[in-house]
Amino acid sequence: MTSFTAAVYQNEYLPEGGSEVNAIVTVTAAADGGAGGVTVGAGVPEAVEIIMIDCSGSMEQPASKIRAARDATATAVDCLRDGVWFAVVAGSNQATMVYPATVGLAQASPATKAAAKAAVGQLRAGGGTAIGSWLRMANSLFDTRPQAIHHAILLTDGKDESERHEEFVAALESCQGRFQCDCRGVGTNWVVSELRAVAAALLGTVDIIPDPSGMEADFRSIMDSAMGKAVASVALRVWAPQGATVTFVKQVSPTIDDLTPKATAVNALTSDYPTGSWGTESRDYHVCVQVKPAAVGAEMLAGRVSLMVGDQPVSQALIKAIWTDDAALSTRMNNAVAHYTGQAELAQAIQEGLEARKAGDEATATTKLGRAVQLAAQSGNDATTRLLAKVVEVEDADTGTVHLKRTVETADEMALDTRSTKTTRVKH
Amino acid sequence: MSTTPLPAPGSAEAPERGPTCPACGEPVGDEDRFCEACGADLPVGPAASMPVEPEVAGCVTCGGAVGDDGYCGVCGLKQPDPHDREELDLGWAAGVSDRGLHHPTNEDAMFLSAPRPGMAVAVVCDGVSSSSNAMAAAGAAARAAGPVLLDTAGTDPKAAIAEAAAAAQQAVIAVPRVGDGESPSCTFVAAALRDGELTVGWLGDSRAYWLSPSGNRRLTTDDSWAAMQVDAGVLTEEAAEADPRAHSITGWLGADAPVAVPRVTQIELAGPGRVVVCSDGLWNYASDADRLAGLLEGSPPDAVGAARHLAQFALDSGGHDNITVVVLAVGERTP
């Protein structure tokens, strides 16, 4: 059983005529008895896990890649909790069932897990890469257990080149909200923006596994997290007053994920933003609302954020706006809002800087990556600072003075790109 | 706080009733054209379905439905707390309590009763803002002290005031602590008028004045740092009241009060005039008795007009604190 709590961190004071309200909402899911909120989900939840393994021809180059994929998949199968429904799918020009042999799901037990591992051991590489067709197959498998927690792992080593881009986009659209998918790219021949699109649409993570030997540990950690999920389909329900606009709703910790485009309207003033399934964890969301300014002294509810498990509200947080003529109050920046605004700028500076570098625009790349170095240092984001140092020579982190390195390992650049959205947590 | 407690929302609703016949009062159906019991013609249309339950009041700004959290569910504006502005008009006695312009809540409270001409009990308490649950403390003190003073009408008024203060002290001690801060506490000033004899008791810096054509007097001496400086001859009254420490009080009601026994004074009121009992939200802007009397020169003659006038003066002067003003108009509408 899980209980949810929500807390708001904001400066509710606005100057006369001020209209932008920013707040960080921290949502914490605790094993029952921890956080003291409404308890949901009794017993062990029904779950479906689908592992999609790229078996295109390039997985044989070198052969260690397909061998590592087999081993990592076997490890993932070992991590399955008995009773979980699962399938292993081989991806190339189309999706092919590996286990069970026919289109459907198997229920994890010592016997089915052994059979699955035997089937995985027979995986051979050949053919192209059509990620959209793999996702469609996963979607139809999940459909057979509609009430369960749906999670997938997608591993690829290459570019999506065996289907039209429209097919890929259409597949993503049809899968959105149906399951969560953690994406991994092995080696350096895959395209960060493609996997990021899959992960963003399907509320999952994206990361690089530079060397096939790292695959097994990575799969194990994905599975540990997936098997810990206890509550499916949690949504943030955001109410804002008439005349107000929700500018954005972003997850800002542990990673940046803009939920704004995923909003579905509940009524004229209320929308739901999906957050996927939850284990015992804590996440931060940045909510920005534009309200109609009211008179000095007035207090307005600028937003009500309810955490919804199905139709049941399990926790609620209020975002307020109070207009004041006291500049000392209205100019105070809330720590949490400032921190995550900085982390979002950091991710953007990295992505834009790397793009400019690829396009040969060294001046922009130097400025953007310099700003990124500065922001990472200021916010104590050491992991990002280390990744940046592999791409630029840092002369002075405080001022953001950097030089582009002449030679950069592709894997380092891709790691910086994929991990740019990882944020450090603010201390409240 | 008022002498007539506001009905709690939802607690005193009329029992649910369908439409009834206007002639005999028997229940009738929504669609009936004639009463089944007496045969009278029934009015058609919406008038037939009366009486209606009073609607829950909508948002003061846009009319939208207000949620349990006190915010409008449509425009989001916080709805005013009824305690933000309270008025009591008992004819020759009246009181106004106002949140002011800078405090988020009204932590002042008043009790006023005028059972017959020439007899009145007024209590004003000002929650100590650095203490926990100050609004509840002030409300509890005023509610406890007022009725005690009314009940002891036949006894020595000085003893009655002390008894009322003791009851208020017990009530404040019983107020639960909420969050941080010192023990819940408040100031106290009580005035008992009996046929021309006025008895006033106080703890803290809430005050009573007697303003009359034959002379204007402040009746209380603050239990405050400022008053101590003036008494000791260290500072002039003006300088002391301008000091940031002016509002540090040396007497109050609460578990941590040094002495919860009020100082008491008594005067015979000669001729017509006005008794003003108030919190510092008013006298911060007009401490001097002559100044206060001067303000009333242009005010309406009735008690509620005078109380509103003084409260408005404090609001116009900045309204930095909660403002409570009780006025007893003596010898004007009383025999």
C-alpha cells in the first residue's frame, strides 16, 4: 500500500499588476504509514513487463553487442517478480515474439523464466530497425491486461531507418498514456533525439550504454525500479481560475520532463497531466500559471494541484497569489523555484550548445556550453559538471569561460546530451 | 467576536420541506394545480415550490461557487472572513471590529451588551500577534468575560471586573497552542456602565476613554514599555509611543502572564458624552483624548456612526493593525 503527500514551495507574493505565479510541488509516495496521506493500492499490483531487444544486423558488429543483449535480457527476466505478466520481443524491420512464441503474455514463474531465458539465448541479429513497429507490438500485448501497471524496456543500437518517420510518430502517438518505456541506446550509432522522443512520450528515461558490458547492470537497475512500482496511472489534476492560463507543468526532479503537451482537459478550468506509475519515491513538479492580476491586498487561489489515482484524489496542494505593495515580499525569489528554473536552463543550454557544435557554430556552442558549466557549478550538479568537462575545457566555471575541445568522444557527447535533463534536488 | 454568535454554516438549517399549500399549509405536489386537502387554487410556476432553502452565498466578486477551502471555485479569489469586519449596533451602544489593511486576519475580539438604557458591558481583547493562536485567545477572553460582568450586575463592579478577568484568563489558558509562538495570549479591557458609574479594568494596551463637553480623559494607563518610560520620566509620551518597543506590553492574559489581575479605575460620568473602548489599532493614530474627541466632532451622533467613523479614521490613517472600537453614547438617548 502506498500513501501520497504533496507540498508546495513558492513565493505567493506578487507586485501590483503581477500575473506570473510559480510553484514547486513536491509529491512523495511512501510505503503505507510513511507520509500520512490517503492510502491506495492494497496487495501486490498486477504488472506487465515487455522487453524489446534490437536484433537488427548491426547488433552483430561487434558480436559482443548481441551477446551482451542476450545476457542483459536474461538478467531482466531473472528480476521479474513471480506472477508478473511478461514478454520478450525481438525488433528489426518488424517485431517478432521471442517469448512466449506466439503473440501473448506469459506469467512469470521459475519454469516460464527458464523457458524465456532459453529462447533469449537463441536470439540472432539480422535486418533493419523499425522502432515504431516494436512499440505497436508492445501496445497490443499490454492491451490484453488493461488494468495492470505497464512497463517496457527498449534497447536499440541504431537509427530508426526501416520505416517512414510518420509511421514512427504515429506509433508513438498511439502508445502515449498506454505504457511507460525506459529507452537505452547501446554504442554510438543511435540517435539521441529519437530515443528521447520515445522516452518523453512514454514517460520513461533515456540513457546511453557506451559499452555493451554495461548493459546487464543497467537492465537490472531498470527492472528493480519497475518491479517497485505499486500504483499505476497517477495524474496531476491542475485547476486554475477562470481567466488564468497554465503556462507549463514540468516534472523537474529527478529529471526534466515537460508534461504540458500531455494535458487532457477535465473541464474548462481543470486538466490532467499524466505522471505514470509510482513506487516509493519523491518527484518535484514546476507549475507556472498566468493569472488575472487582482487588487493589492487580494488573495487568489492560482492553482489547486490534486494527485489523482484513477478518479480518487489522494493528496492536494494549493498554489496562492497575494498581491502586495511591499517590494521586499514580492521580489523574494523562492529557493526551489530558482533552483529548478536554473536546472531547466542548464538542460536547454547543453542541448542547444551541442546542436550548435554539430552545426559548426562554434561561437554559439561556446556561449551555451559556457553558461551550462556556470549553471552546473552554481547548483552543485557535479554529475553534469563532469560530463561537460569531457566536451569543453573549463577555464573559469564561475564566469562560464570555456573552450571547445578539438576532439571529443562521440559517446561522451551523447552521454552529456542524454543526461542533460538529470537534475539535482533542491534542499527545502 | 460578537455577543450573538454567528450560526455555524449548515448547523441551523430549516428541516427539508417540499412545497405547501399557501391556504392550509398541507404538503402539495410540485405539479398540483389545486390543494388535495382544502381545494384551494395553487399558484403556478416557481412560486409553488416555496419556501426555498437559503442558497449558499456565492463568491463576493464573481458569484461563483465557493469551495470548502474558502476560495472561489471559478475566479479563485479568497472570500472575506466574516470576522474581518464585524459591527454591533445596539442603539446607544455600538462596536466595530475591522481586520485593517495589513494583517491577514482580525485577531481583535469584542463583547458588547446593553440590556437597558444606562447599563452596558463592553470588552475588547487584542490577540498578541507573537503568540500562538492569538485570534482564538482574544475571542475566548471576550466571550468568557462579558457574560460574567453581566451576571454580577448587583455586586461591587470592581470585584466584578476582577472576576470577569479571571474567567477570561481561564478561557485563554484553555486555548490550544497552534504551531510556534508563545502561549496563546491577548490584552483585556472591560468597561461596565451602571447608571452613570463607569468601572474600567485592563491588562495590556487596549484602552478606554471618556469624551464629554466637560472634559476628555483617557481612563486607562497602558501596561507597556512605552508607559513605563513615561512614568519613569525617561521619555515623553509622544517619544515613547514612536519607539519601536512602544508596543511591548507588560500585562496580558495567558498562561505565561506575569499577573493576570487587571488594574481597575472608576468614575462618575457627569453629563452626556461618549465612552470609547478600543484596541491600539485605533489609538495608534489618535492617542490623545482631546484628539479623539476632535475626530468625533464631525461624526454622526449615533453610537454606531461614531464607531464606524473612528474605525474608518484608523483605516484611512494606514490600518496597520486590527481596529476595534466600542462607543457608548451616554446621556443622549438614555434618560
